Amino acid sequence: MLTRKFVPLVFVAALFLVTPHAVSAQQDGRWSLGARVLYSPYSHTYRYSYLSSDYLKIEDGTGAELFVALRPSPRISWEAAVSELTFDANLSVYNNLHPPGEPSPLIGTASGDYGLRFGTLALLFHPLPGRRYEVYLGPVLGWTTYRIDIAQHREDELIYGGKIGLSTRVASSRWRAMLEYRYLQTEHETTDRDLYGSLAFPTVSLGLAYDF
């Protein structure tokens, strides 16, 4: 698929364009280590119909993230993160083999988790460095695996998107608090009798990081 090939190429091109400026900056690299709590208000219902009609609804994702960041210049930083986000999942299955004109009888229901585990790399720009309150934004690229309790297995997929955040120094310490919004999308290749499609979801997070 075109998007699957195009997004990583754009990200790699950005790496080569930005790195020379970062290396020549008049500031030593600074490392940060931190964690975030995640919440996604995303809600979606997947539908698959054959001998039965399966309805899988996911909503209200919660999770956590660990990250390490390198800021080689005042205006640029790289961030690598590992994250887990779990949605509440509810599955309803209806029988399609019934007399015409009658409603589809419910076969059964189940509840469980629809989880994503993903590793990402972000290239972040800091338009106003050196201030107590700093805005940062940039693209995100990574890979996700799935942990689904109650429905079809889902293959690993490319995940990409962008994020914007606000960080502030905690008093005069090396600690920083941050509030962040991101929008991520997976690249899904549909197969025969496939329940799923591409997944696109917003996430908000609160985090804390320590600068070394």
C-alpha cells in the first residue's frame, strides 16, 4: 500500500535533513527519562457478516508509556517510547440463518480487552526553547502488536501520526511535567473474512520526566 511505503520514507528524510543542524548546535545533548499515563476517548464498532454477524465495539482506552529522549539542540529532540493502550471491548454475535422478515437472533455476547502494544520514534520541534513553558510538536512513527481477548487475531501493523504537547519545569528542579495530545493511525491490509480495518484514534496524556 502506498501509505505504508511513503510514511517511513518521509520520516527518514526528515532525519537526514535535521541531524546536521542538531549536531552543529552550541549545546551538548541532554537526555531525559520519563513516563506518561494515557487515555483515549475513541469509540468504534467493527462489523463482520457471513454465517453470523459479529459486532465488536471498543471504547475508552487507558494505558501507560515509558520514554527516553535526546535533545541535541534547543529546538530539536528525539523521543523513543514503548506504550500499552487497552480499550474496553464488547462482542455481540447474531445468527444470519433465520427465516426472512424475522430479526436476527442473538447467539451470545462477550466482554474483554482490546490492547495495543507499540514502540514509536518521534522527531519533535521546540519553537520557543528556554522558557518555563515549552510547546513541542512533531511526527511519530512506530510498530504495534495487538492483544485481543474476545475476537479474531490481528496482525502486527505500522502505526504513525503526530503529537503536540506542553511541558513545564517543576520549580527549579530537573523534573518536567507535561500535557500531550496525539493522533495515531494504523495501516491495515484487509483480508478475506476480516473483522478489522485501519484504526485511527486520539490520545491525551499526562507525564513526568527527569532531565540528566
